[in-house]
Amino acid sequence: MKSRVLVWIMADQLMLDHPALAVAEAAAGGRDGVRVVLVESRSWLRRLPYHRKRQVLYLSAGRHFVAELKAAGYHVDRIEADDSRAGLAQAIRKHKPGRLIALEAAEYPARIWQTASMASDLGLPVEVLPNTMFLVGRFNPIADPEPGKRYVMENFYRAIRRKFGLLIEPDGEPSGGKWNLDAENRKPLPKGHQPPPIPRFEPDAITRAVMKEVEAAGFGVGSTDGFDLAVTRADAEAGFADFLVERLPDFGRFEDAMCADQGVLYHSVLSPQMNLGLLEPERMARAVEAEYREGRAPLNSAEGFIRQVVGWREFMYWQYHRQMPELRRANSWEAKRPLPRLFWDGQTEMRCLSSVVNRLIKTGYTHHIERLMILCNFALLAGIDPAAVADWFLTFYIDSHDWVVLPNVIGMGLNADNGITATKPYIASANYIHKMSDFCGTCAYNPKSRTGVDACPFNKLYWNFLIEHEARLRANPRLGPAVLGLSRVSSTERDQIQTEAREFLSRLEPY
């Protein structure tokens, strides 16, 4: 007789075709010999004061997944425990399995436990399968990276496209003759333009019960009020189908646009469901390609979305596991300023920061350009501690995970890993924000002034950053033109910029 097999499915691996299920069924001689366990780990859910909408999303999606597995004929235990080890130990005592099968964890600490001591800690054989939620789990363009060497995301992205045949023509060349159409995706939103509404999913009984639990616990930032995210596979698929029809055609040209009154624009807002396993990245990329092939979406939109999903997302995941655990402590610009209170309450006269932070407090979401060019840009220019910024992102965003936040914020956004993730710091003055948004129109500050009482702080901080790090920035060929602009700034104005920047920073109240 074959022994019972325990399958541990982590909270961010909610795939119905989970690889461990098939392996376990083969080992146990059918589903009756398989016991599936999902652990609601209190230590994992409460490592930080996560946004309450994020808490609801994780708990409700997990509980719906349990119901989905049961409907498919699996025996499933949902266990609430202090941590995953305690929950699994409880399941092992109850079911006495002969072995445990799991999927490789996406987050570094859990993966280290899986490979280092999980089997001895639990007292039974453990098999850990490759994580197929990421394409690099099936094909790694750079399997053996040299320590400290810089690898460019564009090359990584092209290798993935070639391997999986995405937007590739029969002759092996990229569709349209170009690999990257980012230059076509930088249009600001026209005045008065109204993007289509995003689908909203009414909470069912399971979700409403979770919302009550989360609010009763009183833990975390934000509120559960207005929670309407997809927590089931069916709703996630419906959201994606809506995106393909309603927003993909204009996604490309407005991909980088920002708007004070609208936070979604033409983005999909499906990263939370993708990161949980409710949506499969390769299938999404192929569906988007099909929209282009059928003439329903322009190439720049299809390429832009596919680059986000199989380029940026995969590269960040790869960089995370390449650089950990050092990435968590990276601080190559030696930034030490505490996180300002305005990041927690949105109280500032800077309309861009106020709009983005207040939207984040309310919804747990802002799109990627607001994250990079408003939040990370400000944090880098202001010299804010990278670890504090990363924890803040992890706390507030509904799609946050260590594997995406650390390389995206510490590596790309703050350039704190000495340029290993991104070849240049993504810094910009108010001119960029003014060009790509409507934030500046009614702001108290002037986006065109470098100094003076009404000068935008982004300008003061940007030019101050160039002055303070001039020698280092000049050595970066991608920053050369920006630094050359300092030659037109007199020594008197340099002194004034630095004085006013210091005065502004001194008024930032720490949280």
C-alpha cells in the first residue's frame, strides 16, 4: 500500500494545476491518498502592519482556493497557526503522512528553510519542486550569473521572448522589427479624458466574514471599506477578460501617464491575482499577443504589457534570488533619513505626493509609474533609508511580496544595490511629473522653478542630488547629459539649491 502524501500549498501559490498535486497523486496512487494543507501563518500575515485590504485579499483568496480544491475532490485542511512550521507539524501529527511535497517558495526565507532544515524539522522526507509560477522556473536566461556583474533587463527580456515565442515572427525577428516600443508609451492623459471603469467584485459570504475578522483584529493600515477585488479564479479571469477588451488597446500609449483623480487609467490591476497564482503569466501574455494578432490591440500596447509580465516581473524575481540576502541591507547611496510622516498620512502641500499617498491609503494600489517616479524618486532624492522604504511598500500595497518589492524598490527605484538591478538611478525633476501628469496644475509649488519659496521640492532635491553626487554620476554614461546641466548652474545658485534643499529636508517630520 502506498503511504499518504501531504501537499503543502503556500498562501501565494493558489494554482489549481499546482505541480505538487500531480506528483502527490502519482506517489499516493490517487487523490484519496493525498492530503492538502494550507497554513494561515500569523507570523507571515503580521510581519508588518499590512494594509487591511491586502489582508482580506490573502485570507479570502486562500479560503476560496480551499473550497475550489474540495470541489475538485481533494481532501484539504486549512490550519491557522503561529507559523508554517507549527501548522505543518499539526497536520503531520493528525494525518501521519509518509512524505511531504511542496513547491519552491517565492520568498527567500521560506526557500532557505525548505532547502536547509524543513525535512529534519518536520521529521519526514520532503520533496521541493521547481516554482513554475515564474517562467525562469522553466528557463533561466542567466543560470550562473557572475557575482557583482551587471546584467541588463532588455537582454534578459529578449531571451525570454525568444524561448517562449512571444511576439516573434517566423523568421525569428520581433514583431514590428523592434524588441521594445517603450518610446511610444509615454503619452500624458488628455485633459478631460475618461478611461473605462475597472470591474468590481462584490464580496461574498466568505469575503465578508474575512473583512469582519480583519477589522475586529484592528491590525494594519487602511480599511477594509470598499473592498471589491477578485478573490476567486473565476473573478480574476473575468477581470483579465475585461482588461483585454476595455483597456489593453490604450494601455500602451498611456502606460506612463499619471492623473490626480484617477489611479488605474488603462492598467490591469491584476498583479495581486497573478502574484497569488490565480492568473498564469504565460497564458496572460499569449492572450495579449492574440489580441494583437487579431487586430484588436496595437503592437505597442501588447509589447508593453508582455514586457511587464515576462520581462520586468521575471527579471525582478531573478534579481531577488540572485542578490539575497544582501539585497535587504543594500544602501550604496548611504541614505539614512527616517521615513517621513507624509508617507503615512499623505499630509503635504506637494500635490503629487499627497494624491498618490492618499490614494494608496484608501485602496492599497497605485500604478508602477507613480511608484517609481513619485514615491521612489522622492525617497532617493531625499536620502531616505532603503530598508524603511521597502517595508513601507510591503505594508501598503495589496500586491506586495518580498520578491517583487525588494528588487523593485531597493534595487530599481532607489538604486541602492550599486546598480546591479538598474544601470542608472531613476531620478527626475518636477519637469517629468509636469509633463506626464496633471498634478502640478493646482499645486502650491511651481514645477519650473529651481529655487525660491514656491519652487517645487522635486527640483530642489533633484539638483541637490546632482551636486552632491556629481563625480559619481558623471562616471555613469547614462547620466552624463543630466549631470552636464550642472555646468549651466552658477556657484551662487548651487549654494542656494543646497541651502534650500537642506531646509526642506529638515522640515520633514519623521514618522
